Amino acid sequence: MTKKSFVSSPIVRDSTLLVPKSLIAKPYVLPFFPLYATFAQLYFQQYDRYIKGPEWTFVYLGTLVSLNILVMLMPAWNVKIKAKFNYSTTKNVNEATHILIYTTPNNGSDGIVEIQRVTEAGSLQTFFQFQKKRFLWHENEQVFSSPKFLVDESSKIGDFQKCKGHSGDLTHLKRLYGENSFDIPIPTFMELFKEHAVAPLFVFQVFCVALWLLDEFWYYSLFNLFMIISMEAAAVFQRLTALKEFRTMGIKPYTINVFRNKKWVALQTNELLPMDLVSITRTAEESAIPCDLILLDGSAIVNEAMLSGESTPLLKESIKLRPSEDNLQLDGVDKIAVLHGGTKALQVTPPEHKSDIPPPPDGGALAIVTKTGFETSQGSLVRVMIYSAERVSVDNKEALMFILFLLIFAVIASWYVWVEGTKMGRIQSKLILDCILIITSVVPPELPMELTMAVNSSLAALAKFYVYCTEPFRIPFAGRIDVCCFDKTGTLTGEDLVFEGLAGISADSENIRHLYSAAEAPESTILVIGAAHALVKLEDGDIVGDPMEKATLKAVGWAVERKNSNYREGTGKLDIIRRFQFSSALKRSASIASHNDALFAAVKGAPETIRERLSDIPKNYDEIYKSFTRSGSRVLALASKSLPKMSQSKIDDLNRDDVESELTFNGFLIFHCPLKDDAIETIKMLNESSHRSIMITGDNPLTAVHVAKEVGIVFGETLILDRAGKSDDNQLLFRDVEETVSIPFDPSKDTFDHSKLFDRYDIAVTGYALNALEGHSQLRDLLRHTWVYARVSPSQKEFLLNTLKDMGYQTLMCGDGTNDVGALKQAHVGIALLNGTEEGLKKLGEQRRLEGMKMMYIKQTEFMARWNQPQPPVPEPIAHLFPPGPKNPHYLK
């Protein structure tokens, strides 16, 4: 029978309820009373018989005291020992005062936290806080769990569409969810230093210093003690600085309009609660969206660079037109309606549809609060940064084996010194001290100091190249990497794709690689290009959206205008009425547009996806797009269909699947993916240093294989493992790039003779094949020999990194930080590449300099106020960061 855990949470593996022991019952108190009493009796009554000299008095008493101190310190080193020594276990939550939490891997360290009890409205509420998450006791389920959010359950779209905000007394909800803020208490310097001072290696270092002092190494010992304390003090200051930086990541409360009790009221953002109905407007320069939200009505342009690293602003649309009976899919089709806390709203469009909710006084878009505080996307990121690992440490297993190996020689050396020294008649106290020093010198006391200095130096060196590390403990892992995983677009190739032309728009052409210019394209293709995009023009005139779509519209001659309109000379105005945003699951996007009073649907997506939606497939369809993907080009298929005239309400009711069916083919968009300048050189260096480089991309497998050959990830002939055919879903097939070699692979069979295959070919695997082989006995062997993964989803990237880690590889993931977030977190070392220019980096450096000046000035002001001295004037470079006044004479300059 398995033991039941008292806590239900994905970050908690197990838990134990605890009751404190009395002081006398603790192992470092009760067992040592008789030992001290026995020593005292022997010392005072039978000294000559058992102790026989002052040097043995020192040895016996020193060993006893050292052992007592060691046992007292052990609870500070290991939480399980702390629970065993200081607490008794219980199964009754009413008796328990504390709870021991065992965390799941990569979710911080285990801990013991206090159980709190609060009486609310006559009922007792029992809860505890762990890693800034609140866990409430549920009497019926007999389990602690976090407060539930509607968005995490299998909720329907209609549950949010019908939301009218809160009414009535909200005291219970306020206690349940707390404030919408990042409450990060910062301990004092001495509190943190005490924590560092009882660390095992620090205690060992101080013990060694004490031994050296006994051996009269005064100067060296005292200088070493000074260095040890200085290094620990520096580490404490670093932790305090990091905690202060985490606190600054919180958003300062500001006024927001909230619909409560059937009217709009102005509240502070830290008062928001889940399922509040709020009005979202453009965020101020130094502010951000206050929590996680779902757009209920209206639209917004947001910059999610803070969370994903993606600098391209995104268009967010509401769930207003989604069928109310559909399930909410935050990682799927409804991702475009999510506003993450900490991101910035660059432009907001108010609702256009009439509603029974009065329009907000600030003219913002309507949104529902889904999560607040540390439960938001930003809050989760901050929690990971704080609790994932706070201290740099050496690998325990390797360090232990190393020390045990050296200990053999230390014991032999000590025995030799004792035997030979006794023969020579040396003073026994001196011999004992020498033997202890030999054994203790097995562990270099400078090791943790050197490791800390190495990591700190690495952080400083990386910062000079604008590389910032959120988890310093991962730096030592970088020296043990086996497998380097790279995304393709934006990592090995540039973000800005070059529009080469159009293909496949004429059935008469015999040259399947013939490229047509925009001037040669028919009107239908031009209209599809003008409609099937998600570009938006901001109020300041900037056009935001996918750089690939910008390049396409510019090449064809379309100009993006306000209010979802486009204009092209000779074609006229085109109005986009409704958009179905791009979905990584569907691999396509669509729009309903109007041109010259004619309504039509424009669809754009991956060629193999669009192929299944066409009413009539051109004869050379596959040959044309595959010929371009084989040469490394990015290919998108265009399709459309005419729609009858209908009202706006009927357009809003159209089902996406119906809109994207029975389409007419309108050609292929061909883009060139130029490699980054240093891509080939980087992969070559990794290959020469015996690192294995692999590519994991969502792009077409033929394009991925071509780029992999260009950069040097694969060299020989490559086989691609994919589905065997359109109708036979149960079979997989190895094909070469030219499709001249076909080798069947049956996933239903447990065995497959692949040794000759792997020796002769390089292997590429698609996302479809990964799904078909999940749980297959041969999957791991296949992954050992795979160099390219194509058409994989973000969740599959995460699965690949987890599997490689389970196989014993030390992994590195390098991506753009958007679709690669999950994989970046799972890798031993995750590198997120952000788009930056020379000017941007200089601007970042200048911003950091000004922030440093601002912090220094604030400290000066606080210091002068403490001594009742006048406030110093604001320095000119940071005058714009403070309000005008007599102490800010440079404000207007």
C-alpha cells in the first residue's frame, strides 16, 4: 500500500506532517549527557588509568565536543535530518505544526514550513506557504492544494464570455488569493550570513583554520580565515542584490478600471482578484500588464519580450467570437487571447460589438483576470529564478568519490607518521595534530572559495558580452555538455527572410522551379497575400508583426493602413473583416476579407497542411514545393475561396474548419533563409571539440536537412523518417531527400535491424514519427543516431530534451526563447537568443549605467536624511528620472 501525500501539487513529490520534539529528546542533547558525564568521571577519578596525559585529554574532549557540534549542525545541512532530529511525524493535520515538503526534480529544494491557522467567519482555515505558493487544507479531500483557478480546469469558453465581474463581499476571495503583488521579503545581511556560516564546507574550513592555529601557523591561518569570511560576505551581498533585483521585477501598483457590483470602479492593480472584469489600455513606459488576463472583447498589440525574448509585437484578439461550448485551449487556439502579466500593451482597440456591460470610462478593451501574484506567467518565472537553485555546488557524487579516493592515501600517510613518530619519541600531542591535519587536508578548504570565484568571474565576463545568466549554478554544467541542440529559424538562420518570388501559379509552366515576380502574379494571388497576414499599423505609424509578412507585402506592393485595411496601387482597398490567427497545431492561418464588395477567405500555411484542404490539387504540387525546400528555401502555400455576401453577425458565427475547406490553390510563397554569419564557424568548433550538434525545428524536414548540411550538422546522405503516406497512418518510412530510397519502418514491431542503416546514413525524424514512436522500445536507440528533428511542436522539443537527459546526456538548448521556452528550461544549459543591434546593446549599457546612478543617488539621499542633512541635487544625467523641483534643477535641460 502506497503512502498518501498530504499535498497535491505538480511541484510536490511527497510530504510528511510534523510535530516538534522537546529539547531534551533531540539527538544532539540527550545522548551526549551520559557521554560528558562519563568523560568527567574518568577525568576526575580515573585519569591515570584511562586518559594518561593532557594530549589525550585534548583528543577525547575535542572529539566529543566536535561530534556534538557536528550533530547539532547536521539539521542545517539536510532537511530530512532536520525533520528526523527536531520533529516527530504524525498523520493528524490538527496536531501538526509543520510540514516537510519533498519537491519534484528541477523545482527547488525540499523544505520544512510552518502550518498556519486563521479563523474566518467562524470557520478555521488551515494553510501553509511554500515557494510563494499558498496551500489550503481541504477537509473533504484530506489534502493541501493551491487555490484553484477556473482557467486551469476543463472550463468552457462560455464560462468566460458570460463573466460579469464580482459582486458582494469579497473578503473570502481576498484571503484565498491574496494580493496581486510580488511580496519578496529581503532578509538582513546577518540572517543570510548565519545561513552561510553553518554550511558544511564553511564549517570544515573554520575547523581547518583552528587546527593550523594549534600548529602555530598564525599568519597563514588568520589570513585564510579573513579570506573565507570575505568570500562568504561577498556571496551574501550577491544574494541580497539578486533578491532586490527580483523585487524590482514586480509591477508598481497603478489605477485600473474594474467592473464590480455592476459598475466600473477605479482600483489599484494589487487589489485585483481572479475573474475580475477589467479594462486594459496602453501601458505606461515603466509599467506593464498587471496580471494574466484573457481578452473578452476588443484587441491589443503586445510586446512579450520580457517573458519570451521575442521582440516582435504580437496581435492579440478576444474570445468574443469563439463558440461558447468549446473548451478553453490556452496552449492552442486561444493562445492569441492571453495577455501575460509583465508584458506591455502597445496599442489597444476597444470593443466594437454591443454588450450588456457598459463601456469602460477609459475606452479600453475588456479582459478577465485569470491569475494573480506569483501564479502568473511572470510570477512563475520569478519563482523559478529564486528557488530553482540558490547556491553553486560541486557534484556531490563525484566529489565524494574523489575525497574517498584521496582519503585512502591520507589514512596510509597518517599511519606512517604516527608509527615512525612514535619510534622517534616525538611528542604525542604534536603527532596527533599532524595526523588530523593530514586527513583534513584531503578536502581542499579552498575548493568552495575557488568555485565561487570562478562562477562570479564567469558571470562578469559573460555580462561584458551582454550575456546574462539567471541561474549561475548552471555555469559549471556548461563544461560538461555532450549534446548541443539548436533551433533553426532565428538561431542558425536569420530572422529576416528574403522574399524570392512566387511559384506554382501557372499550370502550363513545365519548369517546376520557375519563380514569378509580383508583377506576373494573377489578381487572386495578390488578394490572398494582402489578406492572409496579421500585420497591424500602430497609432504612431509603426507596422508590427512577423518580419516575413512585412517582406512579402512590401515586395507585392501592399501598404498596411489603420483599422485592418490594406491598399495597393492598381488593386485598390482591401478590408480584413475577421482573422483566424496562425496555430502551431494547425500550421496555417486564415482571414475573411472584402474587396470591391466581394467576400472571400484567404488561407496561408505549410504546403502539406494546405494540400489536405484543397478541392483540386495541381498535378505538380508536391514536386514544386519539395524542389524548393530541398534547396533550403522556406515555402508557404496560398489558397482561397469565394464566400457569399453575409452580415457581420453571420461572419462572426462562421466555423474555422468550414472557412478553411474546399479551397482553391493560389501558388507558393518562396523565401530564402540566409545563415547567420557565425553559424558555420560555431558548429565547426563544436564538432572539432567532440560535441554532438543536432537541430530541432518546426520547419519542413527537407529545408531543415539542407540547412543542417550547410552548417555542418550532417555531412552524408540523410534519411527522413516520416509517415509512409497520406492514408496509411500506421506505417513510417525512411526516405532520402530525393525520394529515391524508401525503407519501411513498422512502429508496431519491437525490434528493428538498424545498425547498417545508421552506419550508412545520417538520420532525420519528423514530429509525426516521434508521436508514432512514443513509448517504443527502439526510440532511444533511434534518438542516439538522429541529427535533425523537423516539424516538431514546442511540447515535442521539451520531450526530446527530457529524453536526452534521461539517457544520460548533458544537454544544451539554443533557441529564440519563444517556442523554445519549455526546451530551454529542461536543458542543463539553456541559451535564449534575443534580437539586438549594436545601437540596442549600447542603449542597454547606457540604461544600466543610469540605473546604477539612480540607485546610488537614492542611497545618498537616504544617508543624508538619516543624519538630518539636506538632500543633494539630482545629477544631470538622471534628472529625467525624478520629478521636477528645487532639488532637480536640470529637469528641463
